[in-house]
Amino acid sequence: MGLVYSYNIYLPPRNVAGALVRLAGLAPPARRSSLEVTLPGGDRVSLPFTSGFKSDPVDCSAGETVRLDTSIMFDLDDALREYCETSGPDPGEDGRVQIGYVYLTIRFASWAHPRYTEMEFWAATSGMSRLFARSGRIRETLTGLAAASGAVCCLFDTGDGAPEQVCWVHDESASEGVSGSRVPDLRAFAAAAWPDP
């Protein structure tokens, strides 16, 4: 199995619908909203993505984990330019490039804190994983999504058992491992610092 790097956003469950609407705004303009998703609490959102590569309605109102297949537009930086040259997607005239599939797993009760939802954006290939690690624009886009959605934390995870890197926490950018001085342990940090949603 190849590299599977991810960005993990933790947010109150009531903020998930808004986060998904914002995420839909990052989709390529030509994609139409065709996937209806019913969230816990009854909110419904229409998304320009698929689930299991199908557009059948998804009902996760009982809080089941759901996986979406997304395609996201990112502003170019050097890492994205190099990726385009070697892996094929052509940048648009607007200076952005479509990267997808970026898989999104939504766990309505995260392992870090069961009263928070985790949105895990993970790379489909080893090449995309390396891109996730190198591209400042990808990091800015996903931490910006976290900030705009009222999240409490965004982590970067290499999936190899090493501590996650904190990218954004409580309205500020960060760059340290979960085992660092600010966030010694994610569960302890969540219990101590995340407000009760």
C-alpha cells in the first residue's frame, strides 16, 4: 500500500452542513450538485461530489460514517505546478488547478472527542500524498475551510503512526506535532481545550 496522507478537521456537529456547503464552493465550476446528503439532525445538502462513485442519495441521519469522492480547486504554488507537469491536470486560466479525487471521510463521532465530528481529507495516491505534504496552497485551503466552518483544530497526518502535525487550532496557524508542548496528546487536548459542542 502506498502513502495515505490526510488533513483532519474537527468541528462541532452543527457546523458540518456549513462546512460541506463551503467545500462545494471549492469544487470545479463545471460540476453540478447531484448528491443529496441527509445529515444527523435532518439537514440536507446538495453536493457536486459522489459517494462510492455514485450519485444516489446518502442518508447518514443516524450518525453513520460517510465517505465522499471530492474534486477540489486549489490556487497554484510551486508544488502544484510541479504536480501538474508530472501528473497531468492542466491549470485553468484562473490560476487554479483541479485535484481529485480527494477522498473525504466524515466521522460524526470522532475518536479524539466523540462529541465532535471529524472530516478527514485523504489523498488517493502516493503522489497526491507527497503533494499534500509539500503544497502550502493545499494547507491554506483546508485550514481556511476549518477556520470558516468554526472548527477547533486541523491536523496533518502521514498515517504512519508518527504524531500528527497541528496546522491550525483555535483561529491561528500552527506548526508542531501533537506530541509537542502545545498539544501533548490529542485526546487530552480535546478534552481540556475544546468547548462542549
